Amino acid sequence: MPIVVNLDVVMARRKIGAGELAEKIGITPANLSILKNQKARAVRFSTLEDLCRVLDCQPGDILEYVPEERE
């Protein structure tokens, strides 16, 4: 998938654990794990906004577009 979620990198830089982050943004640890592990098919803007607020970052710090190589 050409959209890469770098949430784990941002979390490590901010020294925040998944449980703490999930609690601060109001989602379950399971849903945060789905997002963090590239399994999410969609992200609500409100969730992205909460992530950016708590992690003090920009959406581009969390989401990255990496084009797929074509054969």
C-alpha cells in the first residue's frame, strides 16, 4: 500500500506508549494497534487531529505516501 503509517516512529520520539496514547485520544488500544500496524483502511480526521494534538506533530509526520514500484 502506498500510504505508510509512521505512528510508531513518532510515538518513540515522543516517548509515549500505546496504552497511554490510546487513553489520551479516546480510542481502544486494539484500534490504535490496527492503525499503528498498517492494518487500518481508513482514519477519521478527528482521530488524526487528536493524534497530532497529543503527539505535537503534523499529519505528514504520521502518514507518508510512498509510490509503489511498477514492473
